[in-house]
Amino acid sequence: MNTTVIRKKTRLNPWLRGLLLLSTAGSAQAEGFMKSDGLFEALTGTDVNETQFMESLGLTIGGWLEGGYTFNPDDPRDRFNGPVTFNDRDNEPLGNEAYLFFERSVNTEGDRWDFGGRADFLFGTDARFTQAAGLDDNIIGDDTFRFYKFAIPQLYVEAFAPYGNGVTVKLGHFYTIIGNEVVTAPGNFFYSHAYTMQYGEPFTHTGFLASYPLTNNISLNGGGVLGWDNFSKDPENLNFLGGVNWSSDDERTSLAVAIITGNVSEVEGTPDDPDNNRTMYSVVFNHDITDRLHYTFQHDLGIEQNAINNSKAAEWFGINQYLFFDINETLSTGLRFEWFRDDDGNRVFVNDLSGSASYFAVTAGLNWKPLKWVTFRPEVRYDWVDSDGFDAFDNNSDDDQFVVAGDLIIQF
């Protein structure tokens, strides 16, 4: 027997074993990186929410970073994309959302009382549009960080009471149930927002909201809140907020109807008037046409009694339609067509100018998720306005606009 060959094999085996171990470890690390739910878990291999400490408290922590860019070929002098908000700046990188939340969810399936709550913190350019009077607007001054603001969009306690089918009550400051699109970036398909969400709906409320599942398909909610986007200002103006949600047995179809009504005061352009009623409702219909093709229809209508010069009512309404197609598990495409009517020029202002107008927009975009915790959302959007002498785009010099935009969301 050739002992030289045997000795060589013996010397090589440890190296081969080492390379095999490194290869296996690298593959496991790469697989863990790909399957992680957030950036922290991908980098450390640890899910904070599954640690013994967090589970003992029943707490969940989460958040994300979102940044985007919008290219406007018109290159408006004021650097604003007209009435398009959130991604409102032309040819300027935006840090839209640095978002952090803490939550203790309540157990709504049990047969005993349970308590929880949630606190959300938002810093970025999106915070300008979601601030609540008497809270967020007092934290960072207008000139401190230019377009970057701070907001606490949610700060509430929650309780579950095992009466009937179970009653869940929120008390504090929370997001609205009105409409389809939301403030939180991961909750939307598109980077930009619809006019209805920007100008026709509230973002947050302060008060209480109770929810009750009437049947397996129907749930009711209702409560009292201090109007729109208000934390502590005008506490005498209590509004009703409520609605009904329905879903089919196979969960392929759903319908949500929500309404808010009550007095408001200190409306822009009017003196204080506690008898100034503002009422609006939204209807959102969702249907899965196939396992990959999804459709959403939304209709909003709002009216305010004495919004203009304290003597004339204002009305606004709109229709949005969305169509989404899942190409595969990581890539989806979407199309949005919207029409928003500001009937009295009281909702949409561009450079302090407004007018009775209909706003239209068509948006087409992609959602690409190369990882569970990374989302890239490019889009193209075309807007135009039909009005009586009011130009909303290119520094109030044009009646239409085309932009290309996109953002990146990294969840941690």
C-alpha cells in the first residue's frame, strides 16, 4: 500500500472538513438573512420580539425607515409638486418616515378581560401632514429641521371585555378608520397618495373607539373623538366616529363603511363657530378577482356647514379605483385611477390659492420585495385639473403634471 497517498489524504481531510463547515455555515447564514422578518434579525440572527424578556412583557417592537425621490420634468420654481403631498418636493431626496412603535396586543379570543396599548413615533417629512393640534405641532418648531417634523400618531390604551362576542375599546390617540390609504408606508402599495386621503379625510383622532363583532362576517365600531387631527384643541367639539365592516365567508370580498360627524371650530378663513358641523363618510370595497388579481373601490363624500366666510357650505367627494396583480411572491404591479372634486375650493390649496376644481390622477407602479423586510416602490403618475381658471401645477402655471417617483422601505 502507498503510505504517501494515505498521509496526503490524512492531511487534506481537515481542510476539506473546515471548508465544508464554512460553506454550510455560510449557506445557513444566507438562508437566515433571506428568511428574516427585519433588518435587526438579519444582522444578528435574533428576533427581539421572540426573546424571553419581550415575551414576558407581552410587548412587540417594530418600525421602518423610508426614503424616496420624485422627478418632475416641469422643474417648478417653488420646488413643490403642486397639490401632491407626502412626496411633495421636486428633485430632492426625502427621508419620509423613521418610524418606531411599541405594542401590547389584547387577546380578543379569550373569555376574560385583557389590557394592552400602543405608542407610535414618526420623524420625517411625512410628519408634516399627520400632526395633531395641541400635541405634535408643539414639539418641533417650523424652522428647526426645515421639512422634517415629529409626530406621535398613536398613543392609546386598549381593553378587551368578554361581554357577548367580546368588546374591544381604544382610549387615547389613534389612526382614523376612514378611507383606504394609511399614513404608515408599509400599509400602502404606492409611494404617492390619493387626493381623498390627502385632502378629504382625517389622519388621526383623540377619544375612544369601541369595536364589536356582531357575527363572523359583520363587525361594528363607534365612539367619540375630538374631531379631525386634534389632540387637545377645542375639546368641546365632540364628534361621532363609527362604521360597519363586512367580509364574505371565503374572505375574498369585503366592505367597510365609516362616518365622522360633529362640530369643528377655528376653520381656516372663518371665525370660531362651535355650530359649524362637518360630516364625511367613506365606502371601501375590496374583492379578490382571482388569487393574483385584486380590485379596490373607494368613495368619499364630505360637507361642512359654514366653511367659507362662515356663511357658505363646502362639499367635496371622490372616487378611487385600484387594480393589483401579483406577478410572483416578490413582485406585484398596481394601477390607481382617482377623481377628487373640491366643489367649493375649500380643501385643496396650492401656494394659498384655490378654486372649484376636479382633480384627476392615474398612477402605475411596482412593488418589489427582494427580502421580506425590503420593499422598493417605483411609480409613474400623471395628474390634471379641470377648473375655472385655477392652475394647480408648476407653481400655479399649468393644469397638468407628470412625475416619476420611487421609495425604499427597510423594516427592522
